[in-house]
Amino acid sequence: MFFIFGLRTKVDRSGVVQQVCRHCGNQAAQVITRRSTKFTLFFIPLIPIRTRYAQQCTFCGAQYEISRSDAEHLPVG
């Protein structure tokens, strides 16, 4: 008997906001993404391991992590 297990990460785009980038300082669209990693058994996602939120500038491409509360409070349009 054998078991097939592993981790699967799913990336969801939460939305886009207009903000000043922390890296380049330009007013540009910032894409908010949510990455959730789950433990899988026989290719079925079972247990959530980690959830991270990120913000990426569309002008310079800089990406940095943000907290869950910051991601939820952004005026996503």
C-alpha cells in the first residue's frame, strides 16, 4: 500500500487598487493576490497550511507581502 501526498498552492487574484508604490514611488495599479497552500492526500486538498497576501506594482513589478487585515481593508475595485 502506498500514499500519494504533497502540497498544492493556489493563487487567487483578489483585485486591483490605485496606490503609491513603496518601491518606485509612482501612482500605479497594485494587484492584490492571495496564495493558499494546502496539504493534499491523493491529489485532494485537505488541510490548509498557510495563507499569504501579496501586493504587486504594475509599473515597476515590485512585489511585497501584506498582512491579511491590510488586504481586507484595501478599497479593491
